[in-house]
Amino acid sequence: MISNQLNTDIDRVRIRTDVLEKSRIRNKTILDIGAGPLAIIAARDFNCKVTSIDISKEELDIAKEDALKKGVDNINFELEDATNLSYKNETFDSVISYCALHHIPIKKRNNFIRELFRVAKEKIIVVDLNENGFNQIHSNDDYKRVDFNVLENELNLLCKYKKFSIEDKNIYICFKFERIKKQFELTEIEKLVYNCRKCPELNIELPNTSLMGQGDPEARLMFVAQNPCELCAIERKIFYKGSGEILDKGLSRIGENRSTVYITNVCKCHTPNNRKIRKLEIDNCKPFLEKEIEIIKPEIIVPLGKKAFNWFDCVDWYKMIERDDYKIYPMSHPAFIIRNLELLDEYLEKWNALRNSYPTAKNANYR
């Protein structure tokens, strides 16, 4: 009996931890609906500042006692009606409803979802039992199972969302803004990049010798170079010093900076002794770059150097090319200019084509 209870408790922690990992809420402010065990895990293991609410004072007292037994004393427990919250708009980074929705009367469920959105800055996470899970737990109760078609119709009116399943539960991560959704998706790719071991010699010298793209997830301008050098991988910054200073001069020329564009590589790993990257290594990284382009949706892509030039099947340097979904403007890699500084002024002049290709409030004065 004790063994069965222990296994149940382990499963409760594991599934809730999986939900929090998938939701990417570490170091955030969280509103937990229903005062359940998830609040303890978020506060203790994810360094979240948690407010946990319930409509029942008795349930809040039980949750508070459980938290104290586990040594967690930094959760705010508050009496609240989740269908009519007292909090101001965008009070919390994220709001999490873990198996609370089926406790809400059907007529109030849409309002419940809208209230969660109202008080969230970034996203809401809705988790609830699928039909099998619900029938196992609540077959003899008065609660009504969540109709996920109805839920999805409501979410579609409010936001973009990603859907997952863990065992007997459906998980909806719902984003208030497109930028947050894009950043979430890029972070998902980043995890795949850091865990990738397809190429035998790469991503093994240090814990992470790979480096994901960096910059604005809604950038109109995307730069694609070849691969990070060792110093870039160590400092966790694309184009660190050296050629990065040349890149920064070019960005300044067109009224942009690293925070307003997106910069990445055809190969995400630095190579041993900074040797040249190989075709197989570029091919293995191809899905990552394709996904970055799909998420960012840039207006112009700038291949920097021969490897990127070839990846995009370019024909001429410094010539704007029209593709189906974006323009391409291939340029020399800044490292080439470092070795040939007499070409710097001419190189910076070549940036004018970018400056004039997508007028914005920032670069309008340069026209």
C-alpha cells in the first residue's frame, strides 16, 4: 500500500514537472489555479514566484500545510474565484490551470479562459484530463469532462497555441503575442541543437560547443554565416569580437543592431581547431536552419560567406535575389574584411542595398 502511494506521488511530481519543463516558465511569476502540488514544484524546482489560488479556504489551508511540510514557504496562497479574478491585467508572466477546468461549470468555462488570459503577460497553460483519464477518476462525480473541441474553438479566438499530450492529459500552451510564440519555438530548437550529436567530432569538447541563432524573433532581416568559432561558442555570442565588430559597423550603417536583426549559421557547432565545416555537418544542421527561417519569416536573408552563399544556391555576390518567400542579398563574410581592411569602406557601401530595400522608421533618415 505504501509502495503504491509512493509511486503515485512520484508520478504526480514527474508529470507536473514535465508540464512545467514544456511550458518554459523558469524564473517567472506564476498564477497557479486550484492550489495543487504544481505550485510547490514551480516554486521549489523552477525558481518561480508563485501565487496559488482556490475558491475554497479549506483547500487553500491543505495546500499551505503541504507546502510547509515540504519546506516551501515562498508561495502566496489567496482566496479567489478564477472566473472573476481580482488581479489587474497582465499581473503574472504565466497562468497555469492544471486539471482545474473540469471543476468549472460549463457555462463559465469560456469566461474562465478569458480571465486567465487577461491577467497573463505572456502565456497561459491549460492542462486537463482526456476522456480515459477523466473516466478513471471522476466516473461517479458530478463534474463534466472538458470538451476539447469547444476549448480549442475558444483558444483559436484568443491566440495561437501548441498542443501536447502526456499520458492521460492534454496540454495547451497558449501565447498572448506572436513574438512570445516565436521565441518559445526558437527555444525548442535550441534545446535540440544543444543535444544534437549527429556529427562525430562536434558538440563534444565542452558541455555546449554548439550555438543557436540570436536576435529578434520578429526580425525583418536575417543574417546567415557559416559556423561559430571557438571563442563564440565559449562566450555564447555569435560574431564575438573581430569579425563581429565589422558586422556591427554594417548594422549601424543601416540603422540596425543585433537586437533588431536575427543572426545564425548554416552549421551550429564550432569545429575542432576551427577547421572548415564539412558538407555532412552542414547537411545535418539543415533542418535547424530551415526551421529558423520558417519561424522568423524574414523579408531579407543575407548569406555571409561562401558556405552560406552555396546553401542558398546564390549565383552573384551583392545582388538582390527574389525568392518565393523572401529576398536574398549575399555578402562577403566579415572575417574576409578583417583580413583585407583596405576593402572596409567599399564593403560598408555594399550595405546600402539593404538599407534601401525595406524602409523602416529606423532607417528612413538614411534614404
